[in-house]
Amino acid sequence: MIVDVALPIPVAKTFSYTIPERWKPFAKKFLRLKVPFHNKVQTGVITDIRDIDDPGLKAINEIIDVFPIIDNTLIELSMWSSHYYITPIGPVLKYVLPPTLKIEPYITIQAKGSEVSRMDGLTLKKAINLFGRESLFQYHETGLITLCDTLTQHTFSPITPSNVRKETPDNVLFIGDVQNRLDYYNEAIASALQKKSNVLMLLPDHYAAGSYFKKIFSEKFGDRVLWYGSETTLKSRMETFFRVRGEGGFLILGNKSCVFLPICKQALVIVERHEEDEYRNEEGFKFNAVLVAIKRASIGSVPIILGSACPSMEMYHYAKNNKFNIVEKKWLLDGPCQEKITAPDIVSSATFLEALIPIIKEGEGKGERMAVFTPRKDYGSYLVCHSCKKPFLCPHCEGVLGYEKEAGLLTCSLCGKSFPYEERCAHCGSDIIHFARTGVEYVAEKLRDMFPGLSVVKITGDSLRKELKTLNKMPIDMPALLIGTQSLSKLYNFHVQKLILLGWEELRKMGGYRSDERMIQILINLIDALSPDSVTLFMERKNKVTISNYLEGDIYYQEELQRRTNADFPPYRRVFLVEIENKNKDKGEKTIAKIKDIFQKEGIESAVSGTLMEKKTLYKWRIILRGEEDFLYKTLFRIYGLSEVQIEADPLYI
């Protein structure tokens, strides 16, 4: 007997091994097992079993699982994800069945006969050490022992398949403010829980939006609310894992890591603020959890609700074309929101702080809470020598450096590396340095100096978790000034009287073809979360944009989608980014030549843009392909195994 094994490595093939006689009765597809690989032992997953022999193959070491941990829904979802994101099944299954999934310490043996009584009550881990896996597998196969998890006291067994619904589920794109969304979610969740079914709800983060929704739902549904994610303890995660594979009647909250959680009796999937970048997994297996959640719901034939104050172009288009019920609450225009928004003329960015002073002074006098948004988090994100006019660039990749004053570091916007700040130009030695494109650090420092009696709190992705504790303890009548990036839009529990946006229009230069979309999402999500009494946007006169163009939702979406279709961009065309990095230019050029040869033989030259080559510390080449995965799948997998090649589906910025 031969098994094909998917290993957690970025190689576009599986590896074949023989099964020793003692393991043959227990071999099943999608079991985890240990195998020898390059003088190491790797954990892989069986993807196929063939009833033939090949004495030239290596034998497996051992099978890990008594039965497959994932069900047919997750198996199909894994296969789809591998195809859709052009990723070998090995790295996909590593995410679905991560090394952090610690099952054996939480399983105990229940003996059913006198001959195995000495095993009764032992943990599975200890029993394996004492008696060996083969013996335990044999006893389990013959019914002499059963497995029970210690956290829920349920029998540990495969997930019972749900009865598949034959009718088309009622999928919904719900567009509205957070209170309207909560009301809609609550009604749908309550209906499912009453039927003892499970609901999976994805949230963009754990500490801000996640904790807010968990608190709201826990007040209504009590201990029926569970959280699954890496932010909680291993014991808490494993309790959720065991509970929802065997019981119904729970609301499971989590971020992208729970989209592959095995769940029985699933009746509904909800994705809150699907447009957030946090749903993208950028390491190893790169995927968008929102699209995976939609596919999961489709495979299970259960409805999905996508909720947002400002949906993404892709999801708006997807909902239109896939017969979603689009429920739109015109809260932004029908309510007083539009009347709150003002955009006074500002000649240049140098006058921003000057214009802020009277507004903050007035707010402090009234004891108000205020928030200031600016696109950048650092002190200055563009450092230029005043003498030779040359910018400070990263010595590793030549990316633009930003200055974090509090840490005394220069940070690269491209590779993320940090370097000690030296107030001296590397080109001419001048110590007269000009800072431009200032961010949260700079604004917070200046306003603290101007308003020493006012509580000033910085809110960025780096500080959000820590500062939440400060905000939660702050008296509701205490005047405060929050200064932050788009992380401010996660603060649902912090109402402000004044919301001020500095340099909001600069987002047009920072987001690729999605820049306009990101601008409107940030503006509307800030208003949605902070529910301000007034909104003031300070923009440079030369870059000023008309706000009303963005607030007419239907009109804006139709115009932007027309621009996308004219340019042959998402959502009308998928995009794949191929990157090649090499220290040696000649070797890199040889790889490029191989790729171009494959493209030519496959007849896909019309889908290719590039090659673009850059010289930084490494030579880097970029190729963009536009087309559906079915058209490009075979070709992209052929180049996947080439040296120094990386493939990213649906890159955010191109």
C-alpha cells in the first residue's frame, strides 16, 4: 500500500511512502502522520491511498490520528483554497491542521473491557507512551476503548455530517451603521441558537472590535458565546474546538484563524466589516478569510451575512452578481451625518496644526472627547537632507524610511526593518534634516505641548491593545483627545463629540488602484465607530476632494466599478503577482527566461504584464498576470517550484 502525503512545504507536489503492514488497517485519507523527509521527521497529511507496492519508497514512521480531525466540508474547502490561491495543498493543510492543535493532552481513555482496564482514565498522550499507538488504534477499532475529551466530557469522534439543505440559502449583504448591524445579527443568531444550531462569526480583530462585539453578544446570549483564536489560552481554544464539533447552540467568534474550525450543526456564517485588511493571511498560505468563509457557507449550503458600514467593491459586485439580498440602511445620508461634515480650505499641510488649535481649545473648554485621524503613525515618514535634497532610504531595500521619535528609530515602509536614527545625511554629512508627511507621533507631541491639561492618547495598530485599557477606565465626562490612524475606527465604545481628519486625501497616493475605496471606507468607518457630533476634514487646497462624491453610495459604487471594468481590474479580473528575488543577477535572469518559456508554451502571453526589475540589496523581478485561476492554475503551479519564486493571489497594492 502506498500513500501520497502532503507536507507543509511550498512545493507543488505530494510525496509517496509505503505503509508498513501494522499500519495498513488504520490508513485513511486526511489523517495526519509522521514521515522521514531529508533526514528529518515531518508531519504531513494523507491525500490519497493506492493499493500497490513499491519497495523503493521509504516507509512512514507512524499515523497520528485515529480518524480524520476535519470533516468533508473542510476537506472540500481546503482543496478549493489550494486551487483558488495557487498554493500547494501541503501549506493549506498546515493552516487547517496547525501544529498548535494539541489534542492528545486533552483526551482520556475509557476502557470497555477488563483486558484494557489498566488504560482507563489515562490521557491519550500517556497511554501512547506506555502502550504504543498501534495497540491503542487496534483497541479503538474493536471498540475496547473510547476516547473522551477532558474539557467537555464528550466522546471524541468524527463530526457527524449535517443534513445538507437543498434550497438556495438566503445570503445577505447588510449595509448600515453598527447599531443596525447588531440588531440584524442578533435576530439571525437568536433564531439559529433556538434551533440548537451553531453560528460562526468572523471579526477583524480580537482586542477592539472583537471585544466590543463579544461583550454585546455575551450580555444577550451568555455562555453560548465562545471565542476561538490565537489570542486566547490554549486550553480555552481547545475547549471551543471540542465543544463545537459535538454540540450545537453556540455563537463562535473569531478572526481569520477560525475560518477552518471544524463545526457541527452549522446554520449561519457572519462576517463583520469584511473590507478590513486583517482578514488577509500574509504568511505562508496567503488567503482572504472573507472569500474562504463565503465558500465554506456555499459548501455547507448555509446562509452568510456580510455586514459593513461601507462594503468593499469586490463584495458589493459579488453580492449583486450572486443574488444576495442587499439590505441597505441609508444612515449616512438620511440621518444628520452629512450635515455634520465640513471641509474648510487649508492652503498647505504646514497650517494644519494652526487650524486645529481653536477647535481643540473649544472642545477642551466644553469637556468634550475629540479624535484626530492622520494616515501615518510615525513622527515623519519622509526624511530629506536640506542640503543635498536626497531622501533617507533603507540600506537593505532602498525603501522610504519613516522616523519613530519615541523609539529613536528609522523604519522602512517596505521591508519593515528598523535602524538607529542618526541626525546626519549619509550622502553629504549635513545635519539639517527636513521632515515631511508627519504622522501620529508628531501631531501628538505638538498637541501635548499646546494642551498640557488635556489627556492625549495615541491610537495606532501598535498601541491599540495597550491603550484600550486606558480608554476603558476613562470617565465618560472626562475631556480627552485621541490621535491615531485608521485603528480609531475600531473604538465602537468611545463616542466623541468632534472628529477631525488631517491629510485624509493623502490616502489617494497610498493605496494603489483601491485608494479611493480605502478613503471612503476609512471616513465612514470612523463615523460609524465614534459616532461624532461633528466631522471636520482639513485638506490641502491643491489636493482637496469633494466629500459628497463619496457619500452617495450607489452612485459612487457604480462609477468606481465602471472604472475597474474599463481597466480590466478586480473584481472583473483576478490578479496574480509573481516575484523572483536573487542575489545573483545572472541566476535571476535564467529563472525569468524559464518562466517566459513556460508562459509561451502555455499560450498565456496576453495575460502577462512585466517583467519589472529592481536593484536593491537583492535583485527583484515582478510579473503581473491577469485572468481567472482556472485559466492560469496549471501555468502558475508549473513555476511554483522554481528557485526564489513567490506567487501572491489578489495582492492589495499593485
